[in-house]
Amino acid sequence: MYRSLLYILFITFCYACSNPQKVEKSKNPIFLKAYKFRDSGEKDSAFIYYNKAKDELLQEKDSVNAAVCLINMAIIASDKSDFFGAQELALNAASFLDDKNPDHFNYNLSNYNTLGIISSSLKQYDKAVEFYNKSLEFTADTTFILVIKNNIANNYRKSGKYDVAIPIFKSIISQEKNPVDYARILTNYASAKWLQNPSYDASTELRQGLSIRIKEKDKLGENNSYDHLTDFYLKTRPDSALYFAKQWHQMVYSLDSPDDLLECLKKLVSLSDDQNSKRYFAQYRQLSDSIQTLRNNAKNQFALIRYETERHKADNLLLQRKATIRNIWIVSLSILLIGGAFLSIIWYKRRAKRLELEAQNAIQAGQLKTSKKVHDVVANGIYQIMTEIENSKEIAQEQILDKMESLYERSRDISYEVLAKAADESNFENSIRELLVSFASEETKVVIVGNTNELWKYMPAEDQFEIKQVLQELMVNMRKHSRATHVAIRFELKGNKIFIYYTDNGIGISNGIKFKNGLSNTGNRINSINGNINFGTSTSGGLNVQLMIPIKV
């Protein structure tokens, strides 16, 4: 039963606190006041003062007594059925205690036993056994070892592991000399054997345990025995079960244990005749609602107490932070005022060096830009004219002169930073076609697919210029290096992107084209118009290039 567990918890904690010099070594007045409230039974006030004392003790670096505060808060919260809150408090207490320090053993014993009882109340029986076993590490006292082992076996019994529980009960019952503790173990032992084997007659042992408890005036134990006897006779002898349930009902009021009373009423409802069953059920429903309300209020109360404390701490930290920030500002401004002149001199000297370096970089950038334009406009242009002369024996002299004159004008414009834009072309489709066809010869066939006015009408003039230069660079490199006999260039519009696919059957990248100035410029041009270019090997073993250029349709 829950109150029996709390009773064991109280005994264990009293043992842990049996040395007042160790537990109450702190003279903190809030800490001492919390103990007075606890001893006088004012649990709510004790919880508030333990919570306040814990923060002050941590500031005093007294982590042991801070842990004692948290353990007491966990016991109070558990007594009020706030099991999750109690579990959190006890686990927090464990972080302040050293498992290897003998001076902390009593507190660890109490805390782990508390965690075991809380876990059992939450029906986390495996976890409860784990905590109980942990608590055994901190005591050599036979009395408490037997109590804890009984708790372990009882949790195995509750979880249905009777084959594990029964040997433990059997091993400790012969060692127990205290009549009250003997009756407790005997009752649990008999109950486990009966639950394992429903045909087992546990009545003699259960009645013996009840007799011992009545003789020793152990009201908590008597309450527990009535519960076990009611369960034992419930199915086989309902009249005996009703008798023990009524006995239980008569004495449970003296314990101030609403949980036990609720359990007793539930069994009386199922065992009594219709008239009495309705009466007991009315009591059960009223008590159940009352308990739930009280527990909710208790949980909210403890949560609010902790919330208000944490908020107060947060407010103080915020004020400290603001003060710290203000001091930092004052110090920072002072440093700035003192070091301002010195930093200004350093900045001026560095600025002069930076300007000089920028001027040199600008000159180098201009030179590189001019070199790039000479390569794109003059070198590739001349190579294109040479290719046309070589591939066309009937080309007219005037046509060659016109192209040379155009190339001359464009080369002059380089000095004035004026580029020949593709927008100057009357028909960009024809311009692209003429460019690509000019590289065709008897040895090299050039196939063009998809080059239409519709493809280019949304592309800005600046982008058209860059695309033309890129295609010219690809054709020049094909002519110089690839030894291709077949070249295919396909243009395709997909949504708001233009794709250009270049394929030849030359020697490919690895043995032919090298990424020097020409192809490096090609990549830079494509990047400048937010496109991308990919080089690869075609299915025929030659070069495969894919370009993608975004447009605004």
C-alpha cells in the first residue's frame, strides 16, 4: 500500500538524518526553519522554505545540504501524490551527492530509496528495483538491508515476476527478528506464492501476519493485511472477503489515507448487496473526485512555488546582466577614447598601403581584361577568317576585306572599353549560324539543330554576346585540337532556360583540349550570366559539352 511505502521511506530518511551534526551543520536560518515546519507537519510551508534554502545553500557552495533540501522536497511532493515532480527533485538531488564519498552514503541511501518508492508508485517496477539495488550500495545495516530487499521483492511481485520475488522473500524472512517487519515480509511472501499458484492456501500466513500486526498495534500493517485478505477471498469466499473489507473500512479512517479508503470502497462496491453497494459507490465517487481535486491543487501548488522561485532567480540574473552590460559599455568607451588616436594613426597608414595595393591590382585587372578581349575579339576573329579562307576556295576578296575591316574596328574599340554586342547583329540566329558554319570543311561536318529566332528573343544583348564568344571558343578549340570529323550543336528552350549541347567525335578532353586561357574564359563567361557549363566525354569518345543559360520569359 502507498502509505506503507511512505512509512518505510520515513524510517529510511530518519536513519539518513540520524547525525544532526552532519545534516544540520549549516546555520542558514531558512534551512533550519524548513526543518521546523517539517517536524511540525506543516508540509506546504516546509516545501517553500526547503526550496528557498536550497538556492541559498548552493550560493554558499553547500551542495550536500542543498541535496538534503531536494530530498525533503521530493518526500513532501511524493506524499502529495506529485510523483513526477518528486522524481525530478530526487534525481536533481543525486547530482549533488558523491557516490564514492562515505560522508554522503546516508543521503544516497535515502535518495535512491526515495526514487525506488516513487518509481514503484508510478508503476515503473523495473526502474524501482534498479534504484533499490543502488541504495544497497550505501548501507551495511542488516535492518535496512532487509527492508530494502523486501521492497525489491515486492516490486517483482507487483510486476508478476513471482519466480524472482519468492526466493528473495524466503531468504530474508528467516533473518527478520522485528515482529512488525516480519509480519510485513510474511504477508508479501504469502501473497506472492498465492499469486503464482492460485490453488495455494495463503490464508494461514496472511492471518498470522494480521495477528502480529494487531498485537503490535501496527495500524499501517493491519491496513495492509486487510487488503491482502480481501483479495485472497475475493473469488473463492466472497463472504469472508466482505468481512475483511468491512474490518478494513472500520479502521482505515484512523489512518488519514484516502488512497486506501478509496481502494477499500471499490472492493466493498463489488462485494456488497445492491443497497449497500450503491451507498459505498456514492462514497467512492465523492472521495475519488475530492482526491483528484486535492492532488491537482497540490501539483499546481508545488509547480507554482518552483516556478516563482525560478522566475525570481531569472529576474535577478537579468538585473545582473544589465549591470554587467552597463559596466562593459563604460569600460569599452573608455578604451575607445584612450586608444582612438593611436588606432587612427594605424588606420591611416594601413589605408595608404591598401589604396596603393588596390591601384596596382586595378592596373593588373585592366591588363588581364584587355588580354582577354584581345584573345576573344582579335585572335579568335582572325582564326575564324583563316578557317573560312581555308575551307572556301571561292570566297570573295571584298567579303574578306569587310570581315578584316570589322575586326579592325572592333580591335580599336578595345582601347575605349566598347564591346561589339550581339544586339548590334540584325539577326542573332543568322549570326550564330554563320559563326558555326564557318568552321565546316570537307574534313569536318557541322550540324546545327534548333537555332531559331524564338530561342533568342528573350535573351539580353549582353548575354547574346557572351554566348557567341563561348561558341566561337568551342569551335576554335575543336579546330585546333580535336581532329573531329563530325560536330553537332543542338539548341533547346525548356521553360525559362536555354540548353546548348555540343558534341564531336574528336580525341576528347584527356588527350586533346587543355583548360588554358580559352576554355577558362569560357567558364568565366558562362558564370557571369548565371549559367553553367559541363565538360564530358561523348558516346563516340569525343568531347561533350552542355551549357545552361537562364532567361526571363
